[in-house]
Amino acid sequence: MLNIALFGPPGAGKGTQAKMLLKKYDLTYISTGDLLRQEIAEGTKLGMQAKSIIERGGLASDEIIVRLIEKRIVENTNPKGILFDGFPRTTVQAYILDGLLLRIQSSLTCMVSLEVPRDELVKRMLERAKTSGRSDDTEDVIQFRLEEYDNKTKPVADFYKAKGKYIPIKGVGPINEIFSSITDVIKQTLRKKWINVVLYGPPGSGKGTQALKLAKKYNLVYISTGKMLRQEVKENTEIGKKVASSMQKGEIVPDEIAITLIERRIQENPDAKGFIFKGFPKTIVQAYILDGLLLKLNQSVSIAIGLELSTLECFKRLSARGKTEKRRPYDANMELIINRLDEFIDHTKAVGEYYEKKRTFVNVDGKGSEEEIFHRLTDTIDRALLQSR
């Protein structure tokens, strides 16, 4: 869920940028100014309480604002997120927003602040007053509103800077350039979020190659059960001795061994911002196991991606690899390759159905060049990040 607070002084251009952000990300729009003006126009009790304050350029009380926004947040059914315009305006309201979003099991993604010099702000609002007809765009009110902003609203920036969620954007220049700067930083912010990816597909679909590239791009810890098992066999460890025979045949190793290796890898990376799992889970049982392993970290699988490739193409790729230095023991002959592909159909294919039921599964075409497939995968993950909580 993408929740953005659009921040900046009066006249910074928040309204213009808000419209463009709403269209691009399909967010729910919550503007305290619009909500208050609607209440005033309808002559509600809240509207009457706020009217005199608004006309003087003052800030409505937290109680009034919270009552308006709480209703809108609780009633919101848009899973894609919310754009807040004009809220929070004080550190108290920032704490309140945390509490309100917690009610829907979410949080603020970032605060985007439009930075504009004061003389430019006054000029813009005086120009706006000539066409908008807004009673709060007189010169005296403009100066008062800017003083209110300086005294009360700027400390909100410090609140979100401490959380690493404050993003300043130069608010002077062509509208489209400002918008492009905003969307660029939103994308960067989303990529800093925890994300756990399961890369799923038949043997020969290119999971290993793509998983390593994705791990690098999104700063994830790469977990390949196959790679870890091959290392155990190479070092002739106790685990290696137990799995050597199964590995030679390309068979699924016992679950307790996979759990031991994955837990070890997770413990070795206490500062990880997410994991990408290649070669696990291979069965429904292992899918449940992975849920349990991540639950210990208060995490879950963000997205499971299935690389789609025909059995014939997989067979060709595995046969070709068997003739190179990158060959695996189970690439040695046709019988072993067929055995691995049968294992996928009999056991692993059901894992995709497991994640489909959890609405975290997406199929991606595995045909094409390495870069073409990688581009499809990153587009898929970026879209998932927009909708993740």
C-alpha cells in the first residue's frame, strides 16, 4: 500500500502535483483543505467550527482534522494507497497519522516536500487570488499562513527526517520535471522496503541467473538451497553425505535439511532488508515451512514469481548446459533431466497454486534474452511493491 504525504508551504504547487500522482498511482485523495471547505459549504457543525479559523488563514484544531480524516481512512476501500494533502501539519498530527494508518495495518511510505522560495510562494498565491476567488488568498492572509507554516509545520519535516521518510523536491521549474523527480524518489523509496521474493519455475527456466541479478538490484539476500547443498557435498559435511545421492539424481532433499540451511543463511544476515528464494519452496509443505520461517522475522512472502517456459525449451537448455563447465550432476543424461522435470510437474507446480490462493503469485514469460526477462521481472516486482503494505 502506497501512502504518501504531500508536504510544502502554501503555494508550493501541491494541488497540481497531487492530481498527477493520483492519476499515476490510482490513490485515494485526502485533502484537509477540501474536506474542511466541503464541511463549510454544507454548513455542518464541524464546518461552522472551522470557518472562522480558515478565513483567517489559521490551522483547524487537531480534533476537527482527525474526525474528518479518520472517517475517510476507515471508509477507504482502495488497496493501492492514500495521498494526503495538507496533513500532517504538526508533529502531533504526525503521531496521529501513524495511529490512524495502524488501524488499517499500514504506515506512511514517505513524505514528499516541495521546496519553493518564499518570494516565489507569495507571487504564486497573489496570482492565484485573481482567478480562484478563494477568500484566503489575500496578501495579509498569505503572510499569516506562511508564518503559521514556519512556526508550526516545519517541525514535521524533522519528525519524518528522523524516520528516514522525508524527501525534499525542488518545487520550481516545469511541472512535468517536478513530477518526474517525485516519481523517481517514490520508486527509490519503495525499493528500500522489505521484500521477500520466491522465484519459481521448472528446471532450466533461468531462475538462478535472474535471482542473482534481482538480489543485486533490490539489495536482497540470495538464498539458493541448491547452491548451499552443493557446497555441503563439496565440503563433505554431515549434511553433504546425507544428500549426495539425492543431489546426483536431482531429487528433493528432506525438508529438515533445507530448513537447517535456510535458517542458517537467515541468521547470517541479521541486517537483511529482504530475501530472494531460488529452489525453495519445491512442495506445498515447504511453502508452509517458508511462511513459518519468515513469520519469526514478522515478515511474509511479498511476491512469488513463476517463470513460464515450455518443457521442451527447458529440456534443450538443460541438455546444452550439460555440455559446459556449468553443468550439474543431474544434467548428465536425458533420464536425469526428465526425472527433474517430472519432479517439478508432480510436486513443485502446486506451489504456484498455493501462492495464487494467497494472491501473491504472478507469472512472467521466461522466453527471450536475459535482459528482456530481467526487465519483465523488475516491472513485476515494482508493481508489487506499490501494493505491498
